[in-house]
Amino acid sequence: MLTTRLMCVVIVLSLAGAAFAAGPAATPEMPPRGDRFEVPAVLDKAFGDPTDLLAAADAAGNYIRYMQADVTEDNAGNGAADTDPDDAGWDWVLQPFEHSATASSLNLYGVIGNSMIDVYELNGDAALFTALQDLADHIVAVGPTSLRYANDMAFLLRFAALPGVATPATYQAGAEAIWIYKTTVNPGVGAAAFAALLRDSRHSQGYDNGIIAWDTGAYVEAVAMLDDAFPGNGYDADAAAMAEVVWQDSFNASPGYFDVFGASQGYDPTYTNKDFWWYALGVSGIIQSFVSTGTHLTELPALETALLACQYSDGAFGDQYGTPTDVNTRDWQTTGYAVRALTTYLSGYETAAYAAGTWLAATQDASGGFVYSSLDHYPEIGAECGMGLALAYAASAASVDITSTFYDPSACGAVGDVSFSYDRSAGTPGLYGYEFVIEITGPVSVPVVPADFVQVAPMDYFRVDANLDGTFTVNSTRFGADPGLLADAELFYIDNLTALAEGAVSVAVLSYRMRDPQNVPIFVTQNGLDFLVDCTAPDAVSDIAAAPGHNKVQVSWTHDGTDTITYEVYRGLWYDTTVGTSAYPEYDDLPGNTIPTRPSSRAVAMASAEWEYAGAVAVGTTTYTDVWPDETDRGVYYYEVFAVDAALNGSLAAADGNDRATNYWLGDVYAPVDGEVDIDDITTLGAAFTTSPGDPGYNAETDVGPTDDWSGTGIPETDNVIDFEDLMIFALNFGVVTPTKGATPVSEVIDLAWVQREDGRWALHLVNGAGLKGLHVRADRLVGAVEAGELLAAQSGLPFVINPGARLDANVALMGRGEAISGTGELLVVDAPQAI
């Protein structure tokens, strides 16, 4: 068991003292229970797995909350009125699992609060937030003359940045007040003088060791954070000045009290030589100082090497330099801060952080705290270990992600796959074998065993069993000496599942076991999968209307928007014998002319060769402008509109009627056509006037009248003679129609741009365009996944993105009344093998 060797020196300028441990590392015994005959509730670690860093971090957070002298009564969830002083702080050392009746230690507030934030940022526990709120309010209320430490400053600034904090400026001002007080009441004025005072105070106490850099590093980072909150006040220069004091002392022998690569770099199992104390903590403090200020970064490689030299093979960090095999300097507090240095200030050390986290989790007490063989437990130590667990988890935890080709919701009859993929993380050992017990519930077909389970990752053995309770067990492993799976990979997928009826489908991992090549458990998080099956189609639209324009047709309709995400518009061409060959300009005079048959439903329209998908708009818009690039595709087009819900159910019935229009202005015949009927067009008409087919000068394009409604925008009922009827249509449109006449804008003009991302995917950026409700993007390009971009995902409304086929055909909408996409940035991210 860990035994207590506590070197605690607390002065007005210091952080909390450090706790050291000696003796073999092992899981500690149960401590005595508190006055309420209970210990804080601890979440079970998966299968007793010490690598379940998430559960261990949660347990540490619960322990810290339980030990607090809570201002808001019963933060600890102990269900009884307590006798603590309600000052939001913590005792220095305890055996019972509750705060004593004495006042809290002033130097523990910020250091524990910062660690509690690390856990809260991981799990979002509302009870932890209440405890954090109490702590922040108390620090501000007491003021800088009582609580005046670096970690108090950092805590207030970090708390102010948390979502849900009502008045962030209050806590930022509280942090600034502490620093102003520090640099005005102490001897000397300014940051450098203050850092020198810290250094010299520790020296006068006989501590020419790592506690100097550890103390100072906390102030350097806190003041650098002040600069972020109050830019332009010189706090960046203050932080850099203190970091320079650290460098001068440790690297330039001025005065050389913490000689990091000299007198302080040693090992003494008897702890007689104080120069060796707090070495790893001091290295962490130097790294903290230099990275926070961006100064002396060339020193980092040597510091990183020195810090890693203090790590044991089991992941623990020793408090002195080096890790001899015959003696033990493993230390909880040192390990927590080493993880912070490796993950917060450095990168590429996920493996070391993971190993440190697993050691912390393996030596954690059932209370969630960390109890010495003396049966003492220190809330500060528990908090700092919780910090290490939370940061190690965030940096190194692996996961199994369950994804699906089903949409949410999906239509009845939809067929899809469910995939199980391993996100290894750099810190996790190779995956040698795994077992999953999978449950699938809801209106979806039962997979066939083993045919529907398809192995993907290279494993030597793969087996699937159907269990009597309806679940499925998947086992897979490698054989022999093998490093295991060392990369992210899809493990397997369940093929050919079919949505059968309306309802909720759930795919969950009920239990799992994952092992490394030494048969040691690997903890992973796993997300589960839920989606809805929706078989109810929206009601049909009504009142479809089509109006002509220059190289376009304006389509409109009526619908209340119920159970609808988009409206799909289909066009059918009046054709000459062959589908796709326009009957323009003779139409009904052609022997083989054919009007497309109305489709009875969206499915029929999609399957019909006579109907072509024109485009779609989001719900809330009931107009669509069908546009052609030039005049080469002139014709009469018929239009159908179908309401489509989020499951891609299209309205089963057609509208009460469709409509048709030309995609050009009657009378605009002078080449090149320009969208106007003017004197050039009248001249062309005159040259063909009174002619019929076969006559010299006959021009079928001028045979435009009469129309079906006698207007200049109707459908031509050609009569094979250029005469008075045609003259009247030309006259009606002369000087009236223009290239923009009749073009009602659907939305404001927007600017879009395709940009290739660093990961090789393509992002569609919204460059300019306020009030964008929806977007349909189509291109003849094969694509993989199509996802919401950062801009779309950040909107306050519910974003919807769907790409129904293998080619780019993305529909985008922002759900909710009054919602519109605002800002600029990524709308879509597309996995495409070629440029779009």
C-alpha cells in the first residue's frame, strides 16, 4: 500500500503543499467509513477494468464534491444536514469521509477547483457545476486579501468561460483583483519582482528544488490567461517576465536555486537531500511557464526527456529524477501534474498519459479518492488525480463507434448496414481480441447469423452467435505473437437490415471485452445507435402553377408544410416521338408529338423516363425557378411537385392538377435570342409573314399563335401559317418581356465556394448570404459521406443534411419556424474522390 510521506510547507505565496508516497504500488485497502457510515457513490468501472479512465475521473469528481464544505446545502448528495462551515472549501487531511467543522484551508480552493473543472468539462455533471458555482462565488465574495493564489485566479477565469455562467465578467474581475493585489502589497513592484520573491522565499526555507518552478509556473499561466480576458493591459508582458525569472534560475544559474539539469537532478530514497524534492513537479512548472508565454521553447525537448525519465513502467511518475527499480518514489500528485504537462502543454505523449492514467485508476480507492496506508486522504490529492484521469482520458481514450447507412428517420422498406468501428487513439495498446454482446430492438429485420455479420478488420478468428434472449455475441481475435490492431478500423458490419414498420430502432452494445496482446483489458466508450422509421408520407401539394421566363420556368404551389422537409420538383417535356427530344416549335403539328403522362406519385415520377428531377427547395418555400443555361433546350415543360419528409417519404398522391409553361418568351426569335421581343424580332416575323410550311422564307419559330389562353404567355397552338394570330402574340410581348420578367427570387443572392480541406475532403463554404433557409446542391460526381459543416452544425435550429444517392445530390435545410442560416463558413463537407 501507498504510505504517507508528506512534505507540506505552506506560505502566503505558495500553492498547496505536495504529498509524496513510498512503498510498493497496489490497490489500497478500504478506508474507515465516515460519520454517516457511507462513502461517496462510485460509478462501476467496466468489468473491473482499471483502464476505464472515464469512470475513474467521474468517481474522483464525486469524491471532491462530497468533501466540499458546500454552500448550497447537500451538494454532496449525502441527504443530511452537515456540520461543515459552508465556506465552499476543503480540509487539508481527513479520515472520515466528510468535511470537518473547522474552516477550510485557504490554499486549496483554486487548485481543487481547477481539477474539478477538468472533470466537469469531461462529464458535464450538473451537481459539479453547483459546487463550482459555490466555489467561484465564495472566492469573489471574500476578495483578494484572503484568497490570493495563482490557482484561484486561473480557476475564476476558467469558470467564467464555462457555458451557463450568468456573469462571466464578475469572475474575470475577481481574478484580476487578485493579481493587482499581489503586485502592489508585496515588496517590489511588478511581475518580475513578484516571481523573484516567490523564488527567494522558497530558498530561505531551504527548498532549492522543484517547488520554486511549480509555484511560479502556476502564476505565469494564470497571468497569461488574464491577458486573454483583458487584452492590452500588459498581462502578457507580466507573464513573460515571470517566465524569464524561471529560465534565469533554472538554465542560467541566476541564482540557480532549482538547477534542473544540475544539482537538483538526482535521487535520494531517504529524502535527506532537499535539492531533489519536487523535481518532476518543477519540470512540469517550467513547461507550463514556457508554453503559456511562448518563450524559451527550445528548452522543451530536454525538459520533456527529463519528465519522462521520472515515469515508471507501470505508468506512475516519481517525484524525484529517475525511476530506480529497487526503491519507490511513485507519487499520485506528481503523476496528475505530469499528465497535465504531457496533454495540456505538449503533444505526442498520449501513450505516456494513458499509462499514467491507468496507474491512477488502478490505485484509486472505492471512495473515488486516494487513500494512504495511514488511512489519511487529502482532497487536494484526490482532485489532482482526478485532473490527471480526466486529461488522460480526453487525450488517449479509445472508442467503438456505431454508425449506419440508415437515415434518421428512414422510410419503411429502407435497407441499410450498421457498422462497428474502432477509434484506437494513440495512447491505447494494440487490439488483440474483442467480444461484443449486441442488442437490436425496434421495427427492423433480424440479422441472419452469421451471413449478415461481415468481418472487415484483419483478425484471425471471427464468430457470431445468436443468443436465446435475442441478442448477438461477436467474438474475434488474432493468434500467436502479434502486436494487435494498431490503427483505426471498421471491425465488422451487419448487412442487409430492413426497416419494417414505424417506430424506434436501437442498436446497443450491452457488454464488451477488449484485450491487448498481454490480455489486459482495453476500455472504450461506445455510442450506441438510434433512429426512427417513418412510414407516413406527407399530404399532396395543390395549386401547381408554372409561368414562362427567359431560359427558365417559375413554378409555384400550395402546401401547409406538415411533416415535410423538402419539396421535389419534376419536369416532363412535350416531346417529338422520342423522350427528351423537344417538340419545339411545332408541338401539336408534329405527327409524333407526345405529352408526358402524369405520374400518380413521387415513386412513379422517379421511375418514369418521361419525368426528370428538376430540383428541390426546403419547407417554407413554395416556389422554384427551373433554369437552363441557354436557349438550346426550348420547349413546353410540365411540372409536378411532391412533398417529401425527413425519411424520404414522398407524397403518395399527385397534386390536384399540374401545369405547364414555355421556358422562353413567345416572339423572342431573332438570333441570338436575348430575352426581349423588340424590333429585330418583328423584322424576323415580317420576313416570314403569310408563309406556310414549304414556302420560301417559312420560319416555324415565328408560328406562336394562337395560344391556349390567347395571352402572350400561353402555350402555342400552332397552325402552320404565319399570320395575324402570330402578329398579335408578338405585339402583346413587344417591349414588355425582358430577361428578368417574371423571375421572382426564391431567396437573397448568395455566394458559395468549394474549398478542399486538409483531410482531403471538400467543403462547400457560404461566403455571403443572409437568411438562407435551405440549399440543394447537385453535381455529376461520385461522393462518399456528406456531412453538415461547422457553420451549419453551429446554427441554433436543427440542421438537416441528406444525400440520397451515390452522386452529389445534397439537400440542406435548417428546421424551425423563423430559423435561417447566419454567418459564413462550412455548409457541407463532402468525401469526394475528385474535385467538385
